[in-house]
Amino acid sequence: MTRGSWPGPEDGSSGSAYPEELWERFLTDNERNIAATAPKELSARARVAARRIREEKERAAARGDRRPGPPGRPRPAQDRLDLSSATAAARRAARAAEDAKERRKRRWINAVGVLLVLATLAFALTAGRVWPVVTGEGGRGSTAAPTSTLPPETARPAGPPAAVPEQRATLQRPFAGSPAEVWGDGAAAIVPPAAIPYFAVTRDRVADGLRLAKDLMVATGLDPAVLAGGSTDAVSKLIDAHSGGARGTLADGLAHPTAADDPTALLSRFGPEARLVGDTVKVRGRMTLGVGDTYGGARILADYTFVYPVRRASDTGASPEITRTVVRRTVTVELPADVQRPARIDSLLLAGWTAQIAGVDCGVHDGFLHPRFDGGGARVAAPAHGPGVDPYDRSKPVADGTGTLDCVRALRV
């Protein structure tokens, strides 16, 4: 066989020539080269892996993935971006749902808080009216007792006190239903003004006069012995013997009381059938300085209203009938100039006194006050003529005089 020829077919036809490179490869190939270049068959494990990859590609194609690939292989950048966007959107939706839930929770908490505040406010406004009804204390229209007291009166009021709800007076609240419930108590409510020199009266004498004027108002309107109809020596000692017979006039009235000479014009005394409720007497009024009748002298005008809660002495029950007696009393005191009476004063020159009394039987003049009660016991009727008077109205002046007594038909006590 020569180079460049190849035996032909058995039929005897001539051979065909092959390219030189193929002939060179045929001559130079050895066993190792043939083994290296021969096609290799895949192992069983490789065939299984190839089948899995092929099946995964088919499933990915069925799902519509852009770049299907075997499990575990990183996704392309576009797929990772799409996944990040979806995750962020899911997180935003979750946060929005959580925020909405928190807002609903806060709204409920705020609504409950507002309701609690309103309920507390409503209870605070109505507790004073509800609690007495629950406990059975007080009468019709009863409310809690006022906790504040009016400041001292320094000038004449512009009008009468405002109306108060109708309430039944009790042993615990004897002034219920009365404007006097917010007035001062006893002697503490009698507050003289500051002492100052007045014309020819020195400051010391003015101070003495104001102090003695208060002592006289306490003795005539608040002294327990006088109120119970006992000794009146405390009043007599405060009246100067040169008071134009004032001390003698009082003594005569106590010994022989008449309608024209009734000692209750100057002092409050209750008859044996009445008894004060408690130890408190409500007081309202003022004390003022003015020009006196003597040369260079001064004048003190004491104008006070006393409210006495009373019950029948025979009624010792737990819920007695309680009424009130209201006495407005004025006392005028002269303070002469120091040159006329150089010594310190220890008694008062009374220039006049007057009283307006309400809540008592006006037809009795025995030197005592007789309160009117609604039920039981025949008493002398109060006068029905003339207009009614509000005994708590301190806006109107009282008449001047000596020993003047005005028993009025009260519009309220």
C-alpha cells in the first residue's frame, strides 16, 4: 500500500485518495492518543444528575421563570431584585397592619379615658345631691353643707341674700335652707374696724370704744346666760351710768316689761318653752365710725343680725321640729373727746338701740322671745297686716331710736 492510495472496493475499482492531514494522523496515532480522543460514556451518577437538571429546567419552564436553573444556584440579579422588592412590600404591608392595629388600640384607650373623666366630673357635680338621698340625711332638696364662709361685711349690701333651696333644718344642720348657713359663727363674726384717731378722739380711745362695743354685742346677743333668761349683769356693767338713763331703762324693762318698754329690744332672751339647738349662733354685720353729737366726739354704730336655731324644750326626740328666730339689732355709742373725758373708758355711753325681730309671736311682751312653731301648742298669732319682710335683708337701714322694737312678719326664717 502506498501513501496517497487506498484499496478500492472488492469489485476491483480503483481506490480513493484522502487528505494528507488525515493520513498523517493515521500514521502518528498510538494507543494512548486513541484512548484520550475516543468518546467517553457518562457514569450512572452523572446520568442521574443530568436527568435531575433536565427535569428542573422543565419544571422551571412550566412555572414561567425567566432563568430556570438547578436548586441552590444563585438567581440572576434581576430575579434577586424582584425578590427583594416583594419582600420589602410584604414588610411594609405588615408594618401598616401593625400600625393600624396600634391606632385602633389607642383610640379605644382614649375613648375609655374620656368616659372615665366625664363620669368622675358628673359624680363630683351631683354627689352633694345624691349622697344625702342614699344615706337618708337631710330633707327635700337637701344638699351638702357649704364649706365656705362669707368674708366680714364692710359696707351696706346692695340687696338681700339670694334665695336658697328649700331644706329641712336638722340637728346636724340647723341652718339648712337659710342664707345664714354661710355666715360667721358667734363672736368671731363680730369684727370691729381698725382703730384710728377721729377728730378730737385719740386712737386709744377709739380702740377702747370698738372693743367695748363688741363686748356689748356679744353680751346682748350671744351670752349663754342671757339667752337662757338668766342674769343680765354682764350687759349692765358695759353701760355707763351717765348714758341718759339707759341702765335704768333696761332695769325697768326687765322688772316690768311692756310693749313700750320691752328689754328684748336690747338683748335676746328666750322663754322657757324654747331651747337653742347646739352652741352656734350665726352672725352677720358691721361696725362703723362716724361723727358724734358732742363737740369733737365720735360715734360707733354697731349693726348686726343674729340667727338662732331653736326647738321646743319638751321635744327631746331625735328629729324635732326646728325653727329659727332672726334678730337684727343696732346699738349707737358716743365717744366724747379726750378733753371731756381724759381717763380711759371702761363702759359705753349708749345713745340709742333698736331691734327688728322675726320668727316669734309678736303679741307677747313679757321680756322674752317666743319662737313660732308650725305644729302643736296654741300661741298668739303674728300680725297679718302689712307687707312681709325678709329678715336676712341687710341692704335697708333701720330706724333710729331708743328701745325701738319692730316685730315683723317674716317671708323666710
